[in-house]
Amino acid sequence: MAPELAAEIPLSTERLRLAVTGLGGIAGALVLPMLSSWLGLLMQLLEGDRGGLGPRPRLSGLSALKALALTVLLAFIAVNWQKAAGELRQMQAEAPILGSTLAGFGVGLVFWAIYAVGISSLRADFERARLSRRIGGLLR
């Protein structure tokens, strides 16, 4: 099948609904990490303003790159969501886009929260194990 023909095949209504829901879920999973990375950059900028002797700490290039990459990715997802929602509206005049988007967004937030809690507990366990090895005994 030629690539030109594959782009012209319309999606079914059910597949478009799933696409809208899935893109909403991906956006929900990306929105809090994006906001927290921008807030982290802001905190680095504000903390760098403190007075004192010594050099002023610089902004982290890696955290700036992470914030920018998450913003671009979220914008890409939002544009594709808009296209899928528009096509769904063209196929079905009263398509329930808001409900499925909010449901996907909520599921994405829940997945991100579970991921964040899991990573946080793994970091705490790692730090406890590392401190235990330094001290030479078990910490309770």
C-alpha cells in the first residue's frame, strides 16, 4: 500500500473516540511533570538571587532542557488531540469529547501519581540502604 493512500483512509468513530481519550490520558500524565519542572527552574532562579559571598549558582541546563522538552511534547499531544477531536466532530455532530477527554486526563494523572509514589519510595529505600552501609548496621 502506498503511503499516500494510507493517509487518506478515514478512521472509524470508535477509533477516534479512543484516540481522543488516549491523547487526553497522555496529556494528563505529562501536565504535572511539566509544571513541576518549570517550577523547579523558577526555584533555582529565585534561590540564585540570595546574597552572600561566593559565586552565584547557575541554572541547570538539564532541568531547562527537561522543562522545554516536556512543554514541546505536551503541545504536540494537544495539537493532535485537537485534530482528532475535530475529525470526530465532523463525523458525529454531538460527539461527547469533553467527557472522554476528562476521563483520559484523570487516568493519566492517576498513572503519574502512582509512578511518582513508586519512584519516591524506591529513592527512599536506596538512601536508607546506602546510609545503612555507611554506618555498618541496620537502620530501623
